[in-house]
Amino acid sequence: MRGMIGALAGLLLAAGAAGAQERGAAVQAGLFPPDRSAITFTDAARLSRADRRTLEQVVVAVKYYGAIAFAPDRGLLSEATVAAQNYHSIPAAEAAALADCRAKAGGSACVVAAHILPEGFAPRAVQMSSAATASFLADYGPAQAPKAFALSASTGSWGFARGRNAARDAQAACRDRSAGKAATDCAVAVAD
């Protein structure tokens, strides 16, 4: 199930970011509430009930799309346990969590323990992080056309712009927002 959700989410985001631009009203109708996340556990982690309860308590502070990775030989409560959050897909969040865990684990193997998804998750043509969803609803929705919203699949960054050069400016805003993550894949996903 985890592999299927991750693969499908990645394909949907890639399709949206690769130039298949959606219209704002269609995207807005499919957005999840930006403040409601749910946790699903992976089979690879083999967590105890106590560890699952611990992560369930943490999820209220973690934004979707996210992943929690840890080094099993160090335990869940080690410095190598990390949560990557506010990405636009589970595969991107997993990649970030695993990379950060490996950097902190000192040679220990890392696994993904859990995914953070929007409450009521079902795949969408365009998926956005919690923060991007909130920005889309507050900024993009009420703005007059022409307007564009760009997403970076690899960093979770996003950008909004309006006006004659909305597409170019939204991509630039996405790159600027990436704050050191070097978003080189910003692409317009929504345009009106």
C-alpha cells in the first residue's frame, strides 16, 4: 500500500508540475484542509505500540505531506529520528527524511516509520503541501487573472504571482522561497 500511494502521488505531482497546468477552480475543489493531518505507519519500521502512540502524538505538529525516518538500531528517541514535512508528495518527503536521518545516524541504516498525509487522503491531479494549500486558498483563489501557482516537487517550495508575467514570476517566487534548498524544478502547476 505504501509503495502504491507513494508512486501514485509522485506521478500525479510530476504530471501537474511538468506542464499539464490545471485551472484554479478545479484545483481548489480538490484541496484538503491545510490544518488536518493523519498518520499512517509503514511495515518496514516494525514499531511497538508505545512507539506508534508517541508518533501519533507528534503528528498534530507535522504538516502534510511528510515522512518520519529513524535508525532502528538507535531507537525512535535518538537524534537520527527526523520528520520531513510540507512537501507536495510522500516520495519527496521520504527522500528528505531518509537523507537527513542518514546524515545524523553515523552509518546506521534508516527506515521510514510513518507518513503524514492530509486527513481523508485520496490522490489528486495537483497535490500541495499544507503551507502551499493555505497560500493557494488565501492568495491565489481570490486574485484576478492572469495568475499562476508554481510548485517544486523536490523541495516542497511554491510560488504565486499575478499579472502579465505570472508564470515566470511564480516560478521565480518558488525558487526564492526554497531558502537554501535550491529549488531548480519549480514549474507552474495551476494557471488562470
